[in-house]
Amino acid sequence: MVVSAGPSQFDSAALQHRLDLAGKAGPAALVRNIRVFGVACFACIGGLLYGYNQGVFSGLLTMNSFGDHMGSYITNSTKKGWLTSILELGAWVGTLYSGFLSEIISRKYAIIVNTGIFIIGVIVQCTATSGGHNSILGGRFVTGMGVGSLSMVILVPSTAVGLFVNINLDRPYNYIGGTGDGQSEAAWLVPLCLQLFPALVLISGMVFMPFTPRWLTHHGRDQEARQTLAKLRGEDIGSEIIELEFLEIKAQSEFEKRTTAANFPHLVELTPLNTIKLQFVSIFSLFKTMPMFRRVIVATVTMFFQQWTGINAILYYAPSIFKALGQTSNTTNLLATGVVGIVMFVATFPTLLYIDRIGRKPVLTAGAISMALCHFVVAGIFGTCQDDWPAHKAAGWGAIAMIWLFVINFGWSWGPCAWILVAEVWPLSARPYGIALGDLILTPFPTLGASSNWMNNFIVGQVTPDMISGMTYGIFIFFGLMIFLGAGFIWFYCPETKQLTLEEMDIIFGSSRVAADDAQRMADINKELGLDRAVHGGSETSREREKDDVLDEKHAAEAAQKESNY
């Protein structure tokens, strides 16, 4: 994810020294840091679990065999909404405990615990052959707790990959044992059970994974942190790059501790109870001043509109929506659904190339307007042709193409860019809690953006089946109007955060020296630890000695020249 928080705390010469030590970026860096790359790829299985699970239900809901076991939970739109969205409700619960769990027992053990919870949920779902809808409801809630917590403990870059894999594997599974009334239970049990394989790989491999250097440092285990860094980097523990990286981690840890001491002195001691209290006290503190509350509005409302673009209505219920658009053929329907996963996956990449050149507001506003127009076109086609789809097959495919275009527009705009905006509006001391408030994701503690995201995710999943059956084409008008409101909110209320420093962000929101105080606290820590000297490649005194040595050599050479002249 691209998150630009303004200029670095170090000058350009220091940054260049840091880059020289780290070596060149690109493919060569992956080979040079193969252990780091391997650990990162392995941890991404957590994102794969979430992405796969997010979309697995869309295919199952259309299967005859699955419907036979679910009864009214397929035929009744409200119950169908519960069957789908209860995973998001469980995920919201999972995000509430993931922060202090990973801080108390470490991210390593938090991943193991949450993957275990995920596995239990999947096993419960697989008992639906006898337990029916109760097994699916209970299992999906527990599974949701696991994936929701994992989505915060692990930065989930592979969610789109998981969604892509899931949607495009649904098609062959749908044909196991036929597609009619005699369809085998394996048609839906296989994709459910398949989730166990990556989960077992993840939980087994995490046993051998190291603790994060950040957690080790934060809990006073500095030497272990150095050893872990040296092993991951393949460097000697006494090398300059390892010491510099350790000092950077140490400085961030000290910054968090001193910020806690300054704001919540009664919670300074790192006890499990204090860690839990700190999570909630820190979030509540964001509502106490108007400048911080303005940031809360930006984070939560942005994530609210991200969910109410209608993207999850499409992802969760694509087969049902395409069926409503006249695609009665099961093969054609699943093919159209598979394209959603492909275009969603591909469309996310361009953002990395242009977001820092164009800015956040233009991308979000243009994306919102483009998505709204797609919704309105689909609504127009739907309303005109819904009474006789067989005579308007081309129109039906036109509506499906507009849904694909909607997904593409989401992929390059609100999918990644909403998160970037939510991250950049916060000062350093409040950023972990502010981001989490929007979606309970990304940091050791849940925050504002995540909570808003998951709860709205649950609501959208719950109401969409009723909206499809009750509003028909009106659901597209509704989502179109909602995202138009989102475009207005972004353009007229949200600031442009591109290349702004944290101090400039304070001025925009009316804060009083929050960023300046954070910067001063960090500068003091850097000086105490010697990080400001290390990042320049040596201490000030050593550089002064080098200058003196050069002058001495110059004077000695001049003296020798004079003697030779004599």
C-alpha cells in the first residue's frame, strides 16, 4: 500500500546513506533478502484465506444441493442475507480482540491462534450435511472471527488474489455430481474443505517463523531482535545495516511508550490488562477535540461510502444478480461471475503507478462518478428489459458489461485509495487507532476506519438479498446515489493529502502542535539512541575528526613542500 505521510524525519543525505546500505531495490533485492521475501509471502496466506472466504459463498448460494440443506435460508431473502453476512459480523468481533492479542502474545502466536479459530469454523461448516443452516451460521461466524483478526495482524495484500482464485474455482466445483436436483454434496463441501489446506500450511509454518523484531524490542528483548534481523537479512549481527534497522525499530517503540506516558500515564506498565485498556482509551480520546473529531469523520465516512458503493453486494451475490439480469444458464452465469474476480484483481495495480502524481481526491471523485454512472446504466437496462429478458439478451450482456466496468472502476479508485486517505490524515501518535477506527486493520491496535468498514460490510451483506427481490433495478439507483454522495463528500469535505507534511495536516484540521510535538519527541529519541548519527553514517564527532585529519594531511604536505623548496 502506498502511504505518503510527508517528508522523512531525516535529510536527503541520510536517506541516501540508508539506501546505499540496504542496496538496490527491485528483483535483485528479493534475491538478496530472500528470507524476508519468503516470510512475507508465507504470511500472505492469511490474506488469501480472507479473500477466498469472502467470495466462496456466492457460488454456493446457487447450488441445488446446498439449497436442499439450507431450506428457507436460501429461498427467504432476509435469511439468505444472514447466511452470507454473518461472516462479516464475526470478522468485526475478531478485529476487536486482534490488537491487544497480538500485542500481548506476539503477532506470531496471534496468527496461530486465529488460524486455529478459522479451522474450527471451517470444520463446523462442513458438518452442514447433518446440521443444516445452523452449522453454516455458527461456522461462518467463527470463521469470520479468524479472518477478521488475521486481516489486522497480517497486512492483507493477497485478498484480491484469494477472491480471484475462489471465484474462478467455483465453476468446476459446481459440476461435481451434476447440476440438477441430484447434485452431489461434494459440489459445495469441496470448496468449503479446500480452505483447510492453506490454513493448515499457515498454522504449521508459523511454528517455525520468528517473532517480529518490533514485538521483541517493545518487550525489552533487544538482543533477540538484533539476532532476528541479522538472520532475516543474512548479515552479521554487528553490521551497520542491522544496527541501523534495529535503532529505527527501537526508536518507534520508544515513541509509542513515551506517547502513552504523556497521554495515559496510568497505563504505562506493559501488563495485559493495561494493553487492553489502552486500545479503547486511545480510540475514545479521538472524540475529545474538534480537530481530531474532524479526522474521525474523514476516516469513518470514507470507509462508509467505500462499502456503500455496492462492491460487496456484487462480490457476495454476483450469481444472483446476473440471474436477475437474464442469465439463466448456470454455465454462463458462473462464467460472468468469474470475470468479476479477474477484473477486480487486475484493476488494483495501476493505482501504484499514478496515485502520488494525481492525488487522492481526483482519483476517489472520478472513481465514484464512474461507478455511479455504471449503476445508473444497469438500472436503466434492468428497468426496461426485466419483463422479457429472452428477447433482450444483448441488453442483458450490456448490463453485465457495465457491472464489470463498475468493478474495474472500484479496483483503481476506492479499493486501494480510500485506505491511503484514511491513513494519511492522522498524526503519528494517533495513526494506529485512527486507521483502525475506520476498518480495524493494519496496526497492532484496532482503529476507526476498520470498525466502520466491517460493520458496514455486514449491513450490506445482510440487506442486499431483500433489496434485490424488493427493489429490483432500484438497488442500482440506490447504490448510484450513495456513491454520488460519496463523491461530494470527498470533493467538498476531505483534504488533499498528497505530499503534505504532518505539520501541514495539523493546520488543515486545526490541531495545535500535535505533529510538531510528535516530531520533537521523535527527534529527542533519535538523538538519545544515536539514530540521527547512525543514519548519517557515523557520529558528528567522527566526521569532525575526519575533517581534522584531512586538514592535518594538507598542512603536513604544505610543510614538506616548503622544506623541499629550502
